[in-house]
Amino acid sequence: MARLRSRRCSLGTVAGVLALGLLVLAPARAVAQHVERVVDGDTIIVSGVGRVRLIGVDTPESVDPRRPVEFFGKEASAFTRRLVDGERVRLEYDWERTDRYGRTLAYVY
């Protein structure tokens, strides 16, 4: 009888830990914000958030003063500008919230 109770307690503990782990690893809720400015093809400035790096998007660089503009960098920036500049967007965060440069990482809809 004591073994059965101990087993139930262990299963309950494991289930609780798994549920907590899923909550911690789940992405945060989406947040709607206004795009103030497009920095380049894969980075935007969002009101209340700051510099946001678009997850899943990697475009040629066009604003690094130490390097020449890469091929299609200006076109990539113009494309992103046409899509989101001045628009209200929804940001969805993944488990990693910032990159090594301190930019917020988000999916943008």
C-alpha cells in the first residue's frame, strides 16, 4: 500500500515538473507594436521594444560603416521598409529573447 502511494506521488511529481518545463519553454504571447523605422532588411525599430532582429530572416548587410554594402542589401532594406515601415506588427518571441548584440529577437507578423 505504501509503495502504491509512493509511486502515485512520484508520478504526480514528474507530471508537475514536465508541465512546469513546458510553461518555461513555451514562447511568450504575441505583442502588437508600431514599427518606428527599418534599420535594414532584417532589423527594425519597434516602439516600446527597441531594436528587433527578425527571426528566420538573414539579408545582405547595408548599414555597417566598416564594410561596403553587400549585393542586394539596399533592395532587402527597401523590401522590408515597404512591408512594415510605419505599420502595426505583432511580435512573437521565441525561447531566446536577445542576440549577442543586445537586439530583441522576434517573429514579426
